[in-house]
Amino acid sequence: MKFLPSLSKIIRRRLLYASAAIVLAISFGATGFYIIEGFSVLDSFYLATETVTTVGYGDIAPKTPAGRIFAIAFMLIGGGTVLYSLTVLAQAVIQSEMFEAFGKQKKTREMEKLENHYIVCGGGRVGRRIVRALQKEKIPFVMMERDEKKVAELEDECTHVLIADATLEENLIRAGVERAKGLATCLADDADNVYVVLTARGLNEKLHIVARAIEEQAEPKLIRAGASRVVSPIIIGSQSMARALLKPAIADFMDSIVAETLDLVFEEVAIRFRSPYVNKCLRETNISRELNLIVVAIRRKNGELFFHPVGETQIEEGDLLIVVGKAESMQKLVESNK
């Protein structure tokens, strides 16, 4: 559907040209009546507009033979030009509405096909950063935002954007919450975030939900509502500032990882049934020896977490390895585990 953007440009160009033609035609007629008949500027524009629109009030009319000859020519040329331009304007408006409706239908059909995608509720600064992270990983997502001004800005960055209130069940269903893999709600109000979490959890029990907490007391409420994780920018920001103040070297290291200036990345590697690492000890794998990656922790299927596992720790099916290392080596690990 690559022709759609060019079609929109053609419609806008027609609107511009038709409007310009109407203005030029009326200006030409007004100039002629002003020079030939000596009418005032207002009367000249009034008579020119009256002529091209075929209204014909009869209150002002050319008196001289030259003025009447000019009026005849202007009726044929200017009137035809304006009427044609008005027709083009009407067609362009109708085509524009059809184009917009077709674009919305196309987006709806595309969203209906999405599976294992992510839903981001809220198009503010936090939501946009989440979107950039998803785009960087080339992960499909749907953005939901009820502010039309924000949506207009987001449509240049996002493919699937819904002008919708994320707190409403029908809108979450439109975004494909029943087929989604995860949802992040970062609305500006804690009550709205709680309602989104509660509704989404009721529609999809397996959905991984990350919620933003504005106030600290909202965190337990979001957990009870069904959030898998709760993130409080205030708490995280204060902890980061305290670390930068008291332990600047550690803060620099953590900031370098986040900013990816050290080419270090964290990754979650799920161990499935066919993985070459199943039932092997860490020291028997190539993770540390060849790939030079560090297994920071292992989370078992039952939720038990082992920090800094030793070489004798056995990897089991269903484990989740939390690994840190160079991006290139990490990619090799992910590919070998498929």
C-alpha cells in the first residue's frame, strides 16, 4: 500500500491549486471592475464574487460598454474557472475523507492480525521511550493514546496508534489484548493505571503487565490489580541520584550499560526442551569459555532465583538465564539456543 502517502499528497495539491484558482479569478475580476468602472475595492470584490457564484443580486452592475464587455468575458472565463475549482474542491474533500477511512480500516485489519505483540498505554514521555525500545528490537506493538494532538505526533513514529481510552475494555480488545504478550500502562494518573491493569488482567490471565506508579502508595494497589511489575520513576530516580552521589563509579558503570556506550547488554535467555544447554552444568557450556558472557542469575520454573550461579549449577528446561556481555556474543548465544 505504498501508493497511499502519494495519494494523500495529490489530494492536498488539488486542494491548494483549486483554492488558489478561486482567489486568482476573483482578484482578476475585482481588478478589472476597479480599473474600468472605478468602483471601490470592496464593491469590486463584491461584484466579482457575485459574478462567479452566479448569485446576481443586481444591486451593483457595470455601467460603461467597456465594463460590460469585461463582465461578459469574466462571466465566461472567471465563472467557469471558479465553478470548476469548486467541483475539484468538493471531490478532493470527499477523496480525503475516503482516504482517511480507508487508512483506518487498513490499520484495523493489520492490528487484528497481530499476535504476541505489546500494548503501550499512554503516549507521554515514558510511553515514547518504551516505543523507541520496542522499535529498536523490531518488536510489534500497539500504542494507545486518547489525546488527538499527541496521536498526530506519534503517527509519524508509530505504525499502529489508536486514538482510544485505554481504561475502556472495548478499546483494549481492539488493541488485541487477548492475543498480546505484554502490556505497559504509563498513564499520568494512578487510578487510570490501576483500572487498565485490572481490565487487562481480566481479559488475559497470561499477559505480562508492567505498570507505572506515580505515587508510592499506588504500588501495592497495582500489584493487587494484577500487575506483573510496577515501576515508580520517583523511586528509581531517587535511587539513581543517591548512587551517583555516594558511589559515582558504580553509577557511571550502570549508566554506561543503559546508554550502551560499553557495548554491554543484558538479555533473558529462555531454556527450552530442545536447547543444547538443557541438563548441563554451567562450566560444561560455551557461555563463559567461548562467548565470554557472564550468567548473572538463573530463575527456575518455580520462580526460585539463583544469583551468581557457580560452575556446578545445572541448567534445566524452563530456566531463564539472565546474562550480561557483548552484544555480538549475546546474539550468538540467542541463536544457538533456538
